[in-house]
Amino acid sequence: MDNGYYPKSLRDLVQQPADAKNWPGSYLNSTKLPVDPWGHKYIYEYPGKHNTNGYDLFSAGPDGKPGTGDDIVNWE
């Protein structure tokens, strides 16, 4: 939100976006994005399909398949 909008991708947390004027540097202590406890990449969508005024962030869970019952999501 330093630039007035949500990141377009998770990569924007570790690498400055071209249009970011107030980027303070990496928001993480690494240049690598974290993975979920099962070793899968987190899934980020902006704008969100479920959070239409924000973003969706989720883990595909143990099976690694998005859209199944074991997903861990930031929406109800």
C-alpha cells in the first residue's frame, strides 16, 4: 500500500515494480518468495475473484491442487 495499490503479483514484494514510486525495498528478508508448508507456491490474484475490492491469497493445501477442499484461503 506504500504506492496506493495492492501488488500486482507476489514478486512485487521482493522486486521493485516499474511503476512503484514509494517502494521502500524488499518486504521480505529474502529475494525468494516463501512457499506453503507443503512446498507449493502461494497463489495470489489481484484483483481478487472472491475479494473483489482487494486480493485473494491462498495455498492449494496438501494436495497442491487449487479449488479442492483442502485449500487454505483468505476468504469465507
